[in-house]
Amino acid sequence: MGEPRGGDLSDMADSAQPRTDVLVIGGGISGIACARALTAAGVPVRVLERSGRVGGRLASPPLPRGTDDGRPVDLGAAYFTVSDDAFAEQVADWERRGLARPWTDTLQAYAADGTAEAKSGPQRWAAPGGLRSLVADLAEGLTIETRREVSAVTPGPAVDGEPACAVVLAMPDPQAARLVAAPLRAAQAVADREWEPVIAVALGYDERTWPELPAAFVNDHPVLSLVADDGSRRGDDAPVLVAHTTGDLARRHLDDPDGVIDDVVGAVGELLGLDAAPRWTHAHRWTFASPAAPHDTPADAPFHLDDDLIAVVGDGWGSPKVETAWRSGTLLGRALAARVTC
Ligand SMILES: Cc1cc2nc3c(=O)[nH]c(=O)nc-3n(C[C@H](O)[C@H](O)[C@H](O)COP(=O)(O)OP(=O)(O)OC[C@H]3O[C@@H](n4cnc5c(N)ncnc54)[C@H](O)[C@@H]3O)c2cc1C
């Protein structure tokens, strides 16, 4: 493992060697967790993120003026669960600092005939500041280049022609597939993998008139797959719901996400027996929301890493959820730190 940059005399001794960083492409929770693990091990790392901020599918983007007056709304993941011990430590730290909060272990499940049944399950966690705030917290102190869209990863490895000590693709497989080509083995790992789309619609009402949810799975419905009470999970009781469409409906509207809004407003109103229409709505398209099937990987190595030092991480490498993405990035970061000399 290498020393951090700008270090001591041993740095000067090998100053003739080219010094490069590990380049992590993608500032979602898997990429940021990976960069954190590498940094903790003293490996120089930079994160390249195409959008203006970190978070990825843990998203609470600013909504257009006239909608939510600046209050973030969780438009990506609805919540997260915790089973891994190391992730539990991370979540305990977030909870201590008021960044994460246990939300509920009971959700409603609506059947096709409209009847609902309360179902208990694992504790669901949420974040008062929106789930993106957790990724922003992990990203503190890391070197992150935003608005940096990568076009190609090539043998070497190199990113858009820049030599790297190692490269980590931290994103859904179809997005990674655009960046790598044969003969790279990462290209084989991410080729031809199907991911499901979702359109998330935020609905802001004048007041809260719905029954206690706090969130509902909606089964066998033509429009909805899930409805979550954003005010309940965030703990501020804002009269805001977020509905996720089915994959089929989203597929038909990938070029026109706003085209689902009327159907979603009608379906949510009918499901929850609401008389009033929302005051504002906002639709967000997730072309690659979750993998149709996870990669088959060992539990202690939920990632792709080859001798060419081009790796792939994310929630495709296990059950598709936040915890998997964090674990995938963290474990790859540690494995890479044991192999590279940057
Ligand atoms: C609608 C929805 C509901 C969900 N519900 C839940 C839930 O209830 N519970 C749960 O645990 N999980 C849920 N998830 C899944 C959860 O959001 C993901 O598991 C997690 O956020 C994945 O993180 P990631 O870092 O692997 O990928 P991402 O968050 O997708 O991060 C990838 C990043 O790479 C960047 N990027 C892509 N291409 C490039 C490029 N060429 N150059 C530079 N940057 C690039 C992207 O901008 C993005 O920031 C949900 C997801 C969605 C979309």
C-alpha cells in the first residue's frame, strides 16, 4: 500500500516513478464508501462524478421553484435497512449525530382489490435531511470532481486517457458498460445486464389527510409499486407523498416522465381515499433503478476486481439496496488498498 501524497523523505526517494491516483467513477454511496476506505488506508484517490453533487440514487434534488420551497424530498431510495455489523456501526454514528433516524418496521401492503394489511419487517431507516445527506457526510474531506462525466476506461488502466493507479466503476451495470470495452474483463462482467426503471413522483398537498402509512407496497397495480410518506420518514410531518411507478409504466414513459403524473395522482388519491388534489407535483426518472437480477458473488467479495486493476462496485453486487452498495464499495476499497502501490 502506498504512502499518502505530499509525504516524507521516502516519497522523494521514488519521485522518479509516475505517481497516480485511484480514480473512482461515480459519487453514489458505493463510490464514496470505496473512496473513504481507500483514503483511510492511505491510498490517494479522486472521485469523478458527472452530476453537480454526490448522492446518485440516494437523491433529494432541489425541486423547481414553486414546488417545495427548498425542502429536500427523497426521490430515490425510500429508506434503508441494516444487517451487516460494519454498516450498523456507520449507521449508529449517523444516528448519534442526528443524520439518520429509525423510521418504522411496519409497512402497509395493498392487494389488487385495494385491501391493505400491515406487515412487520426489518427496521427501516431514513434521514431528516434526506438520504443524500448521508452520502454528503461520507464524502467530507475526499477529493471529488463534480460535473466530470467520464467517457472511457482503457487498459493501463486509464480514464479518458489519464493514467490511474486503479479504476473503480461505481454505478449501475448499463452505465458502466458504456465506459468499458473488450478485452477488459470488466466489460464482460457488466455486459447484457438488465435493470428496471422507475419514475418517482413527489406530491405536495396543503395538509395531511391520509391514513397512517408510513409507506405502502402496492401489489399488482398498473401504476404504483410503492407510496411513502416523506413527512413521516423525514420526521417533519410535511404533507408530502412520494410514489414509485411500476417498471412497465416507467418503461413506456422514459422519454416523457411527466406523462405519468396524472395517472399517479389519480391512483394515489384512489388508494388512500384522498379528496384533495396535490398543490404541486414533480416527476423524476430513474432509467436504471435496480438490477433485474443480482450478480452471483461471494458474500465477502461483493464486487468485480481483476489483475488489470479495473473494478466494478455497486448495489448490483448483491441484494439491490443501499447497504449492499455501501458494503460493495467499502470491501472493494479495502481489497484494492491491499493490492495497489500508488
Ligand atoms: C426509485 C428507487 C427506490 C429505491 N428504494 C430503495 C429502498 O427503499 N431501500 C434501499 O436500500 N435501496 C433502494 N434503492 C436502491 C439504492 O438507491 C441504491 O442501492 C444505491 O443508492 C446505489 O448506490 P450506487 O453508488 O451503487 O449507485 P448510484 O447511486 O446510482 O451512483 C452512481 C453514480 O455514478 C454517476 N455516474 C454514472 N455514469 C457516470 C460517468 N460516465 N461519469 C461520471 N459519473 C457517472 C452517477 O451520476 C451517480 O452519481 C432504490 C433506488 C431507486 C432508484
